[in-house]
Amino acid sequence: MIKTAANFFIISCLLPLLFIGCANYEEALKIIPNEITQADECKTSNKEFEVDCYDLLSYKNSIALLRSGIQAYIIGNHQEAFAKYSLAKERGNFYANALLADMYNQGIFVKKNQKLALELLEDVENVDPIAAYKLSFQYKNKKEFKKALKLLDFAAKNNVKKAQLELSDIYKLDKFIPADEKLSNFWKEEFNKENNSFINKIYGI
């Protein structure tokens, strides 16, 4: 009961922060790599221990906080997930934007707000490859293919696996750009590589 009340308090305090415009993420880009290294020390085959480790570390580590929120989301605790994503965003972790955008886009725990979801993605499209990948579909739907390709390219070059597969298909199908078998094969090979995906690197899953 106390935890639930605390989550509601956090949410009510942080909601206004979601409407802040584009921020300067240079400082976060310096801090987050160290947080990733620290949070990765929690990784283990014992998922319960891993989650507890993220929780213990989250007071000083926004990546651990984000991963803790993701684990809460996976088990269906969307209220806790939203509170932790929001707190991570407040601390300057711009990777929270894509996760919050998903919740607003689908109306999970919060009222559906696709405009806000779009703004959250646009705010970090130049620094978060995951957000860039998700945003690319908005531009494809609007037939702004040049912008969509730019976002996909940024995401794919940063090892977002789904973006690599999407680019491979685009260059293969000859729909809105000329087919390019060489590029199609290149991105398919990148997709098939067993190196850690960017989503795994940030989200820990």
C-alpha cells in the first residue's frame, strides 16, 4: 500500500516533466556509459537476483532504474514501470523517452496520447537509436521517405537489430527507393551477427 501511494506521488510530481522540450543531452552522454558498465554487473542467470540488484543500484544509477522499470513492465506492473521511467527521464536518461512513448502511444496505464508519444521520440531522435527506429515509421506513413531512411540508418549503424532488418527489406523490395542488392545483403549480414544488440545494451534484455 505504501509502495503504491509512493508511486502515485512520483507520477503526479513527474508528469509535467514529460512536456519539457528538447534538452541538451551532452552531460548524459558522458555519464550513461559508466552507468551501463555498473548496471551490467547485475546481470546474472538468476533473474530475481538481477532485478533486486537493479533496485538496489537505482538510487544512483539511471540505467539500473530504467531496467528495473522494464522488469516491472514485463510482469504487468505498469504503474511502477511508468514511475521509474519518468524518474529516469528526470535524471537526464533520454533512453526513457522511447519507453514512455510506447506507453502513451498504446494508452498503457496512462491516457492514450499519440501526440505526446511523438514529441517524446522527436526530442531524442538524434541521440537514441531506439527512438529513431520507432520514429522512422511515422515518417514512412507520411511518405517522408528521406527522413525515414535517415532515422533507420542512424538506428542500424548503432546496432538496433530491427532497423538493420528493416533496411535490408527496404533495399530489397524496390518500393519507395531503388533496389540495392549490395546494401540489402550488407544489412542482412549485420542483422545476423551475434554481437549484442543496442536494445540489449541499454535495456539489459
